[in-house]
Amino acid sequence: MDTIASLFSFITTPVSWVIVQFHKLYGAIFGADSGWAWGLSIVSLVVLIRICLIPLFVKQIKATRGMQALQPKMKAIQERYKNDKQRQSEEMMKLYKETGTNPLSSCLPILAQSPFFFALYHVLSAIASGKTIGVINQSLLESARQAHIFGAPLAAKFMDSSEKVASLNASITDVRIVTAVMIVLMSLSQFYTQRQLMQKNVDLSVKTPFMQQQKMLMYIFPLIFAFMGINFPVGVLVYWLTTNVWTMGQQMYVINQNPTPGSKAQDQYLTRLLKHVSTHGNVKGRGKKKIVAAIVAKGPDRNDNERKFITALSKQGMAAQADGSVIRSSEATADSDAASGGVATKRQQPKRQPKSKRQTPPSKPSKK
């Protein structure tokens, strides 16, 4: 692990610098040697990194949805060229190029975080070994080694020996309890994040191998985190638990505000949107209008959730428009009449004359 971390040593200086700057802020509040000052510095580092990664997260969401939409076509290619792996690969690449989809885009946030993660691991390992690193000088090193979170030093690990933990002025019991709780929370947050994605934000109308893979990852990832977590220092566990909680909250927001078409989350969103329209008589908010406009543009290609939404609007005497607004059906009819040149008038029948005013037609002269 140290060999892998050393590959990212070029970033240990900026990571250690950011931690030290946050430590100055929190140290003035909680005390320079406080575990809260150092712990919150790591949490703030995570928040700063994740804010910078928001554009990549948006790209990841789009890429994931693009891959979900391509699953039926990908499955058809696999079946058609199952005996020709080279042609299968060529057709897959051609499909990605035509649709502008990149399978690696869904991994961008994780890949972008990796250098910071390994750099932080390297920094904490150096602290545990009593070595200065980056901008962490000897005085900061001693302060960090004294910092404890619920009795566990930032540099301690679950698998550390009693002697090593004692050198950090802590007990092995405290370290193992704190690290075990954090590992469990880290694994549970990862499991819930993946489960939320599978249950709410996947198009249930399409059964593909992609869904089975995601379901497997839902159980495999937490186990991987639990296995790796026993070798993580407490500070790294703080980092990873914080980033998991951030991901969970960020994903929850995206699912609620912009769900995947055809998913359970979309059905719940459109139900809330229908209630909103019924209350206000129109669609308020740019995001909501954008979603309604996308549904209108689909026309006959709408999924079951979208058709149900349009039908429910119609039953309430309303109609969705191409710009995302919603108007009353009577207004739509009036607009249609106006577009055709005005309101059509009924054809007037000629008035029936009274019997007294009717003239008897002249009789024709008889031929002799």
C-alpha cells in the first residue's frame, strides 16, 4: 500500500498544506492539539475536494444514464457477435462513438479522488511513523500525534499492535472500538448509497445485465471497504466516511430533483409535481419546467410514469406545453382557435317567413 501511495507523493505537499490551513482555523477554536481540530480539518478537506468534483459528478450521472439506455443495444450486439469477440468489440466502440457515451465517465469522481486519498494515507502514515512530511513540520507532527478522536489517535489502525498504539498514548481497546464503529458506518453508508440507486433510480422497465452487475456491486463494495478499512488509519477512515456520507446526500438530492426516466424515483417525482401543479395552477421553477418540456417533447415515446402524469393533468382540465408550462384545457382550445384565424361562428340559417307573407309561386300557363 505504501508503494502505491508513494506514487502520489507529488500531491502530499498540497494536501498537507490544505490540512494545516484548516487546522489553524479549527485550532483557534478547539485547541491546536485537539482531535476535533485535526479531524474537522480532514472533513473540510473532503468537502473542498467534493465541491471541486461536482462537475465530474454531473458528468458521471449523465454517463450512467447513457449506459443504462444503451444496455438493450449492447445486449443485442453481444448476442449477434457472440462468436466473434473482435467484431463485438468494434461494434461496441462504434455504438459508444455514435451516442457520445464513454463507459469510463461513470468512474471519473472515484479516479479523481484517488490521488488525494493516497496522499492523505501517506501523510497519516508518516505521522504514525514520527516523520515530517509536506508542510507538516516537527511541531505540527507532535500536535497531530497527540490528537485523538474518541480516544483513538488519527494515525492508529485497527490492526496495530498494543506497543504501537501505546507509543501514540492510547489503548488498543479504544482504537479497535472506534475503528470498528467507523468501518461499519463506512460500509453501511456505501451499501445504502448503492441500494438507493438500485431501488429508486434505475429504469425498471428494462431488464439488463447492467442491473445485475449493479446489484452485485451493492453487496461487494461494502465488503471491500470493510476488508480494506482494518488497514486504514483513523484519519483515513474519517476521510472515507465523510466522502461516503457526502455521496449519499448528493445522490439523494439528484434522485429527488432529476430522477432517471422510468424509475420509481421518477414516478414519485411526477406525483409530487402533479400535486404542485394542482395547488399553484402552473409549473414554478426552471428545473420543473425543463422536465415537463422533456416529457412533452417525447410524444408517443413517453414511458408509463410520464403517460400517467399527462393523463392525470388532462383529467384535471390541464395540458402541458412545449415550453414546460401548464395551462387550462379551455385556454389551449382558445389559443388553437385564435391560431386558425379567430373563433369559429355558427352558420346562420335564414329566418322563416310568416305564412301570410309567403307568396304562392305563379302557375305555369297551360299548353294548348
